[in-house]
Amino acid sequence: MERALLSNVIATSDWCANQLLPRISPSFLSRHRHTRFTVAKPAYFSYKRLSVFLAMDASKAAPAKQVSSVLDATAEEEYASLSKLLQDFTNISSIDKAWTFNSGNGNGTQAMFSISQPNLLANKRKKFMLSTVISKENENSVTFQWAPFPVEMTGASAVVPSPSGSKLLVVRNPENESPIQFELWSQSQLEKEFHVPQTVHGSVYADGWFEGISWNSDETLIAYVAEEPSPSKPTFSLGSTKGGSSDKDCNSWKGQGDWEEDWGETYAGKRQPSLFVININSGEVQAVKGIPKSLSVGQVVWAPLNEGLHQYLVFVGWSSETRKLGIKYCYNRPCALYAVRVSLYKSEASELELKESSSEDLPVVNLTESISSAFFPRFSPDGKFLVFLSAKSSVDSGAHSATDSLHRIDWPTDGNFSSLEKIVDVIPVVQCAEGDCFPGLYSSSILSNPWLSDGCTMLLSSIWGSSQVIISVNVSSGELLRITPAESNFSWSLLTLDGDNIIAVSSSPVDVPQVKYGYFVGKANKGTWSWLNVSSPISRCPEKVKSLLSSRQFSIMKIPVKGVSANLTKGAQKPFEAIFVSSSHKKDCSCDPLIVVLHGGPHSVSLSSYSKSLAFLSSVGYSLLIVNYRGSLGFGEEALQSLPGKVGSQDVNDVLTAIDHVIDMGLANPSKVTVVGGSHGGFLTTHLIGQAPDKFVAAAARNPLCNLALMVGTTDIPDWCYVESYGSKGKDSFTESPSVEDLTRFHSKSPISHISKVKTPTIFLLGAQDLRVPVSNGLQYARALREKGVETKVIVFPNDVHGIERPQSDFESFLNIGLWFKKYCK
């Protein structure tokens, strides 16, 4: 029996193996340490997993208190119960995007929702499309008639409807060197399919940042961003060396060629993002000429059609003449908007076709030279102006993310860029908001068509304190309104527009995402927005989950800053916020154990939105204190900029202040406090257990930054170490060769400088492919804890990057966190 179980362990996936291993006795494992087992299917970790397990079992004799994976019967039952519950939470679908289309018969609108769901067995996210017909029967009622079943979009990397809604582009990137597939669909069938070989370009970027796929106005051409073709590599043979030979020969092999810089975390191995145009009638693909090799391009859009046969593409360009620093989550990389001309000619069928031109004929124009950052370009419906976001506060200060601003350029319809007007500020950077007024713009995306019918009002999702809201902005007057309910602590995300109506999704830490339909009541400038609940099959969840969530409640607390000094800016003196999730059925004076949840960044934010992982932890009997310490997004620029140079002290003190706040209110038991965080949240977690060693009974750290002196030489963002250690002046002193003084300061700012005081049992979840905080950081700290006898558990996910987002890894991570905290909160 045990032999069969062990064979299954060797062959199965990671999280399944963890359930099978406890059923095998340690004595059996010891006896069969060198036995070969036959398995029925290819192994994931094969004997490597077995050797790791045996090593963990043998380590029980070591002085350090390493945790055995062998569970007793009670623990096994608890493991299975939590595993089943987490699966129920994991299986709830997410709403990613939506589009609306005119029905053509005047009877309502058709809409298409892109939804996704983790598939644990396949270890991938499945993507689906679900269609609906929207009928607005009267002012107070709307009906969504949903299709009976969603349709899976297997292998689809990007889905982009044409402006008229009559065509649908589906792009499929291969997982090997096969061609990239472009499919063009009509309402009833696949109309055309083109296969673009890798010699023309690599995979199409569909990452949400470099990604840009844009139809032209007559829907014959599509501009997009893809990896440049692979450079030729040297071929070595027994006797000679040829440059780039493609001949297959058993006596030769391909070399590596020159190493090329990439954009770091999640972009490892991806080639330069470059601009291409495909003609959907002929399938002809052309690289857009005239763009310097030093520019990485993204977010392309077609400019309004000029008179004559010249049309322009507007795109974002990131210069990389020296090193490419990591760009994921990093808005402090300088970028600008550029325009490049695409020459066209009219074919015999009077359709616009691409014309071959030399790069000298097509100069690239920088549209935003006077500002250090410009991205997400959007043209007004009449084509008279171009609107864009800017992260100039981030670029200029060095903070990886900060308060955004919104700007406008009057577009030269004659193509004469020498007459380009100055950049107009539509929404400037807000330094410090008065009371609960607008704290500044924090927007991570803009709809491809964000405009209301007046042609000058655009809608955006933006962070406002600990919530995300929807705002309207008149780009002519600068008037800004919060249009989601001011009394709602839920977070809202804009999905798409239905004419002048809104389709959005709303959620909270204890409410799964719910589709909402917004409409304006009253006359312009004198009305209000009303919101209707939409019954949707997407938001359905198991009865067990529904029952557990209904027993939880949440609030957003304002936490006064302790020890306010005169040298703090006004914004840094204002209270920060924390989201508190607890039971709504308190039976006696006892409190549930508390989990303190800390976001990364540090210039990020924990929103009052639904998180399946946190909802799972809350549902098994924990209160959550989700802290948005000073330095978080959503509270004005002064509060954010108060943190660089003070990491490891100001942020740590804010978290301790928040914990004391809920303890003093009688909402938490001081003897049952745990803490969890990832990235900079892991930095805070490991700082807290060192600086407040008696405060926490258990801790969990996901890809934590524990030693800045180690990180600076191995990360894709070494400049981050300087800015967060020294403040904004660190931006100018950043170097690839830190001095002894730099390394000394980095160490003093790091959790590892407090490791001698740590006694809290800690679990580490680490991604082996992490380029942001390489795995060596967490391993060094965990080994140091083991060396001094502190209970530790380490799980390394060999194929995960910084986010640990692969479905099996995310599942195993939070299942083990739940078990770890249960063990120490009894």
C-alpha cells in the first residue's frame, strides 16, 4: 500500500503530493531511500521530491527546529478540510474585461465578458467568454439575458474587437518556435487566419503594459507590438565556425551569441518590443520603420486619419541606451509619446494598403519632450486632442510608483508637429487633500474607449484611500466627479461603457465581485449617478463560501500617526488607513486570532476589494488587519513621499500603531497576533518579528526582502535599494558598484540586522525564478533563523516568479499559511 502511495507521490503534482506524503510512514521511507519505483506517468519532481522529503524527515534530529511534513491523523483531517475549502474559494471566476456592441436591430445592446478561473490540475488560468443581451426596460430596471454557457478561449493570448464590433481579432502566441496565429472572426464564423513566422517577429505582447493592439478607422489594418525576430546565432561545427548558418548538421550546434538585456521580472528572455502592422485582407506584415533601436515600444494607437495618404501611429517609447532596469510595477522608468508616419496607398479596390518606405522618409516625433513620463494615449472622439497619463512624480522622485497626473495635447490634424501646442495639465498631482476630498489620481489602466457622448468627458478607475472608485473627468474644463457612491466602502472597477451608461464590477473583502449597471439621472451638471445590481452567473459561488462570507464584516479604520514631528509634511501627519475584517456574530468577549496583512511595494495599496486568499483566511476563523501604512498609494503625494529613506522604521511603526489600535479597541487578542506579507510586505514581516519579537505568535513571508545589501547586486531594480534607503537623493547616487558606506546603510535598513532577536515561527514561500527579490534573500534569512533554533518552514516553487501566481503554487502557498497559523494560534 505504501509503495503504491509513494509511486503516486513521485508522479503527481506538488499540492497533491503534499496530501499523499503524510500517509507514508517515515520508517518505510527510510528503508526505501534508494529504491527505484516505476510510475505510470511522467514525474513532476520525480525522485527529487522524494529526496527533499527524506531530507526534511531526517532533519528532525538537527538542532534547529525544522518542521516535519509528516502529519498525524488529526492534522491530516484538518489539512484535507482546509484544502477542500480553499478549492471552493479558488474556483470562483474573475471578471477581467468586457465589451459592448450595438445589436443592429435597436433592441438593446450585446455584451461580451472575458472571465478567467484557475485550473489547479492544469496549473493554468482558463479563459472564457460569456455573452449577454442588455435591455434597459425603464429608468430603474435593466435586464441581462446571459448565454447558457461560457465558451473557453483555449490558447488565446489577446482578444480585441474592431471599433464597429463587426470583427473580432484573436491572437494565439505559441509556446515554442511555431508561427503566431492571427484569427479574424465575424459573428458566425472564422473569416481569415494568418500564421506569422518567427522570422518576421516573435510573440505578440499581451501583458497589459507593452501591450498595444489597435485597429485603424476603416478596419483594414491592425497595429500591434511584438517581440522583434530572433537574432541569428553562431553555428559551431567540428572544424569551423559559421555566422548564423541554419543548416542542420549532426556535427554542429548553435551557440548563444551576445547576451541581450531584458526588462527584468516577468520579461526574462523576451526580446525587444517592436511595432508591426498587419493588413487583414492580404495578411502582409510590415515592421514600422524609423523607430530607433534604443526605444522599446508599447501601447500603440492609430491617430485620426489625416487628409491625404499619410496616417500616424502614436506609441509609448522607453529608452534603453544603457541598462534596462526592471519595469514590472515600476512607473519610474522615463517614457514619452512618439508619433511615426505610416505611408499608405489606395488599391484598385479603393482600400488603404501599406506602402514600402525607407526609414529616412519616416522620422519619429517626440510629442512630450517637456515631461518625463507619458503613457496610455487616448484620442478624443472628434480627434482634436490627445489625452495621456503621466507618472512624472514617480520618475522625478525615483519612487517606483507615485501620484499620477492627466494631460492633454491639441492634436495637429494637418500633421504639422512643429505647431504642436504646449501640454495642458488636466489633473495635476495632488500633494495633500483636504479631509476626504480627491487625494490624487492613481490609475493603472484606461479603457480603449473611455468617452461619454459629449466627447470631452472620460471615465477612469482610480484609487481613493483604501478603495478604488470610478471618476468622471471633463478634459476641457478639468472638472472631476466621483460617480460611484460616496457612502460605499466597496471597491469599484470600470469594465466598459454602454453608450452613456456604465458596466462595472464591485466587491469587498467579504463580498464576491458583483456586476453593476450605472446610469445618469437628471440634467447635465445637476444630476446623479444611480447603480443597479445585475444578476450574473459569473458571481455565483458554493453555498459553503456564501455562508462563511455572510458571517464576516469589514470596515475601514483611520489610524492616527504616533509621534508626529514638526518636520513632517502636512500629508504625512494625516491618519493612515487599515481595513479590518472580522466576524459579524461575536458570541462572547473573546476575539478571533488576528492576521496582520501587509502589501508590497512599498508604494502600492491593499484595496477594499475581494481577494480569494484573504477571504479564505478570514473564513477559517481569523480577523484581518490589512494595513495601508504611510507611503501607500491613494493618500496624496506628501504622505507617499514621506516613506523613502525611512523604510524599516516609519512603515514598521505604522503597522505596530495599527495593531495597538485594534487591541486597545478590544478587537484583537494580543496573545494571538500573526503577520503575513509579500515582497516589501515580507520586508515588513521580517522586520516586525525582529523589532517586536514578543508581538507575534507566527509569521509568513512570500518572497521577502530581508537583506538590501544582498539584493542590490542581484535584483532587476537596484535603484530601488538606493531610493528607499536614502530617499529621493538616492536616485542620483545609484550605481552598479555600491560603496562600503552604501552596503553598510543597506544592512542597517534590512530585517537581517535584527535577526538576533527573532523567535517567531516563520514560514517562507519563495519563487525560484524571482528576479525582483531573488530566492537567495529569503533562503539566507531562513537559514539564519534555523541556525539559531527558530522554527521555520520553507517552500520553494521552482517555476514561479515574484508574484507566486501559478494556480498550484498560489494554492499551496495559502493552504500552508492557513495551517501554519492554525498550529500556533491554538
